[in-house]
Amino acid sequence: MQLISFIHKHTALPQKSIESTIQLLNDDCTIPFISRYRKELTGNLDEVQIADIQKFKKLFDDLEARKSSILKSMEEQQVLTEDLKLKIIVCENLTDLEDIYLPYKKKRKTKADTARENGLGPLAKIIMAQNVQHLSSIAAQYINDKITDEDDALEGARHIIAEWINEHLGIRTRLRNLFARKSTITSKVIKAKLADESAQKYADYFDWEEPLHRCLSHRLLAMLRAEQEKVVKIDVSIASEEAIQFIHEKLIRSNNECAQQIRLAADDSFKRLLAPALANEALANAKEKADETAIMVFSTNLRQLLLSPPLGEKTILDIDPGFKSGCKVVCLSRQGDLLHNENIYPHPPQNESAMAMKKINSLVESYKIEAIAIGNGTASRETEQLIKRIRFTTDLQVFVVNEAGASVYSASKMARDEFPNYDVTVRGAVSIGRRLSDPLAELVKIDPKSIGVGQYQHDVNQTKLQEELDIVLMSCVNAVGVNINTASKPLLSSVSGIGEKLAENIIEYRAENGAFKSRAAIKKVKRLGDKAFEQGAAFLRIVGAENPLDNSAVHPESYEIVMKIAKDLKIKVSDLIGNKALLSSIHLKDYCTDKVGIPTLTDIVKELEKPGLDPRKKVKIFEFDPTISTIKDLKIGQILPGIINNITNFGCFVDIGIKESGLVHISQVSNQFVGDINQAVQLQQQVKVKVLEVDIDRKRIQLSMNF
């Protein structure tokens, strides 16, 4: 099968679109660039469809590479026939390919190998032929210095037959399907762990059993983690009777001594070879599907978090709250620069609340603070209440900011390079404040796995997880656009076509030459060639540029089209921007060319209506219930305000203003059936929840949005 046909079969996308997209990918074009600026070539494919083409292209390439390796190995072994070669060439998946190769795969010495070395191959063939009588006397002919008697000879022959059964394509395929449809996964606690307090978090899986194909992603990953920590033992199995009966029906066509030997070999082959291998394969396949689900949940959450509403350029006073060590206070400029930092001690044991309130009021006045950000960690509620007691002379907005991952950033090399003269507490506080101003710009500096919006993200395939997160990160950054004159290295690195090294060169150019004044000047950056400019220029914004298009998502390659439109309307480009009446009067067909069609022209007009418009929503102030400070304050039936801070495929977690987040099970999200929770809720969504159950000992809270 050819590449285009392979991808078409798995995606059902038009073959012409697939072919064009592959060509663009081979030309080192990025997904955001292709989806935004090459719509005519791809047939208007979106980022998800282009990513699917990229994924199946890799699968195809991996399959072809494995075929080449197998063909080479079999040629070296001199076992490659034309029939086998054809089967390998037309094979469409790795599982079937490995089944074909199994008899020729180099492996450790087996019982069958020993039997063959002892000359029992012919006897095994005689048994499989099933057309002889007096098998014992025939077996006696194979007695030698290593085969002591007839039973020894028959046992060796059975080992060879068992291996043949294990390598039989039809049998493996049928049994693989049985494991896929009818296998059961069981989880049993290891007795030594019953009294282990740390193992109690896995108590649900101390004695668990269910069909493997029904085992939900989070449950399977939890069981596998418990097994890895040696708390439980997992087993996957099917009813052996059905499997063995099928083998008998497949192979046995007589009722003599040979048939009995084949039955014994079939039993041995299933229990010793087929069942363990196919059980492991079934579990691996289930794990792969669970990984895909968990990665999808994580990537969806990450996208929503990265695209959280920004406050924008404001002077911010940020407080990283604490008790004994005090609260770290920092003041940030509109550009996020650190202006001031110090500690206050309003909470126990110092209780210097009056002094702290006076200091905060003074800082607000001195630095003309427009908003206050409070980290949502220890002492957050107490600090929020303290701030609300202060009588400011200006109308300040007060926000509680999720600080997950701030400590990871504060201890990183990136943070040390950014703030070499400050300790981790200052760096962490600055990060919290910057998140309020621009969540995307700050969160790109942190490993997504440390942000706390995933589901078993450390247990899934890390390579696949990283690939998906990289796609999400690049997608979000390019959807918003980047101010090239203020962006950090991590933010620039995620721009289409830029990467880490060119990001360094851009920052170096800024330091030596000052701010970029036009997109054309970007070409002066060291080693930033035509390809990188093509891929990244439209995502890099020049605020205050002489050419207003430089601060828009219009690609430089389309500037001439905009200029022609303006010329035809007898106005300047600057007068065209934002003029909806004029823009709606344009006949787009008049500006179509061989390369530019209606899709691109539609995007250009849409961008000219609101150039550089941030696709993110506006941030909203939120207040928790002031009467709730700890889990002990909760009562069954209470209705509380909350913010969704994590989403899994079994429900969502809601921050209700205390240390522990509550779980809204998917069945409690709505009064209607919810199949995909991401269709019902979003990260950072403000909701009302009802307290259903409180387990203080296990620190678990069950909530409902269905009331």
C-alpha cells in the first residue's frame, strides 16, 4: 500500500489534500502555518486533520522501516520466499507483520529447538499428518543417546508442534480477537501490603475484576501504577476452554494416537506460549488506548489553561501567601518587570496584620497598582480576606491565581537566568503575578506535566505525551501571536519555524539593536533564513510598526493583495483597517490568483476587521464563599461557588477555596447524559456546586453540578 492510500484509509480525508499536506510537511512547514496560510493547497484542512496526516505518515514510515529490516533479516537467513516477501510487502499493520516474522525471529533457545537438535522434527511432522497407526513403535525409532524412551520422543515432538501452533497465523489471529473481546483483567493485593498505610490509596483494586475492554483509562492506569509500586498483582486471561477447543478444531482431523498428541501439544502451546504472549499484548494494547485517552485529556486541559483569559498589561501587586515564613509581596510593571519585593507577616505566628495592611496600601499608592494577584496555596483565603479589609483609594481588582508549577519554574535555570540576584521565593511570586497578566507567556516556561491539569501524565508513554504537548503549545502560541519585542525565549521558541536557537538569536538582536520596527527587519536576525521567515513572520507582531499589517495576522506574502484592495478603494491601508463597511463591500473573487483563493482572502478580511485581536476571553473576578476555610467547614447540601481546575474523563475537579478540590463525577455534571465531559465543562470555568459527600479522613469531597 502506498503512503497516500494508507493515510486516506485511516482518515477518510481527500487524497489530493493528503498529498498536498505531505508535500508541505516534507518542505518543513509547521502545522499552524499550513492550517492558516495554505488552505487552498490542503482543501481548508484544520490543525487536527493536518496533525492526523502527520501521525499516520509516521506510522507508515515506521511500518516500512520495519518491513525493510525484516526482509533483510530473512534474506540473510536464506528463508525469504516470493510468497513470504509478498505477504510482508502488502502487510498494513505491525501486529500482522510481526506474526509473519515470528517463526524466523532470532530468539533464545527453546524446548522446540532442543527437540529438533535431537532429531525429532520428522516425528513431529508424522504426528501432524495424523495418518499412522502404532505411534509408540514409530516413536521408538527416534530413541538415541539423548532420547531415553518413546515417551521422551513424543514429548519432544509435542514441543515442536506447540511452537508450530504458537506461530500459526490463523490461530494467533483468532485468539488475539478472543483476548480483545473476552479477556478479563484481575487485580489482587499482595498480602504483605494489606497493612501498609501508603498502599491504601489503591484499596479499590485490592480485589478487582472486570472485562479488559471495559476498563476505563484512569482505572487501568491506576492499577498499573499500583502494580509498579508492588501493591497488587495484575493478570489478564480468557476462558481457556474456548481457545483450546478452537485450536483442536483447526488442527485435528482424526481420532487416533496422533490426535491425542496434538491435543496435548495444543494445551501446552496455549498455556505456555500463546496465552502469556497474547495476554501481554492485550494489556499493552489496552495501556496504549488508556495512554491515548489520558494524553487527550491532558492536551485538552493544557490548551484551555494556556488560553486562559489574560488581564493584560496592568501594574500588578502579587502576593505569594504563607504563615510562618510570611507572605512574599512583589510589584510588577505593566510589562511584567520586577519593581519591588519584600515580606509581610499578617498571619500566625507573627500576626502583624495592621502593619501588613499599611504596607500593602503604601505599595499600591507608590507603584500605582491596578490589580492584586494572590496565589491559591497555603494561607490564600486568609490573605484574600486581609486584602478586602484594606480601604484603597482606587478601585482595585483582586484575583486568586492558580500557582501550580510556580515552584518548579522558580528553581529552574530559566528563572535563575531571568532573576540572577533573587531567590526562589521572589521568582515564584513574580511568576504567579505574570500568570494573571498573560497566562500563556508565563506557563510556556514550565514543564506542562508540572502544572497539575493531567490524568496520570507520568504513567503514560512519555514520548507520545511530549509530542502531543508540543503540538498543543505551538498551536496556542501561534493562535494568539507573539510580540517579538517583549517575548521571552520560551515563547519565541514555540513560534512556527523559530525554535530555540533562533529565539536566542532574536533576543540577542534585540539587545544589540533595540526593538524591531518592522517585520522586514526580522530577516536581519542571524541564521533566520527565508524558510523560517515564511513560517514565522505572520505569528510575530510588531506593536506600533509603521506598517499596520506588521501587527496583524496577515502574512507578509499577502501584503500586496491588501495594498491592491486599498488602492482600488482609493484609501490608505491604515484607513481600511477596522472599517467593516468597506471591508464587507469587497468582492473577494476579484482578488483571487493561482495561489490565493477565497479561504485566504476571507481570513485576510476577517483579520483586517480586528487586526491582532487576542482570541482569548477577558478575565473575570471570582469570589469563594467566605465562610468556608477548611474541609471541616463543609456540610452536606451546601451550594458553593467554585472554579474547575482539572478535568479527567471520569469527571472534573472544582476548587471551592480550600486546600482540597472536590470531584464532580461525570454523572453529576448535568441532568442530561454526558458522553464527553469536555463538551460539558471547561478548565477555569466558574460554576456552582452542591456538596454531596465529605470524607475528612481521606480528604475527599464529592460534589454535584446537577441540582
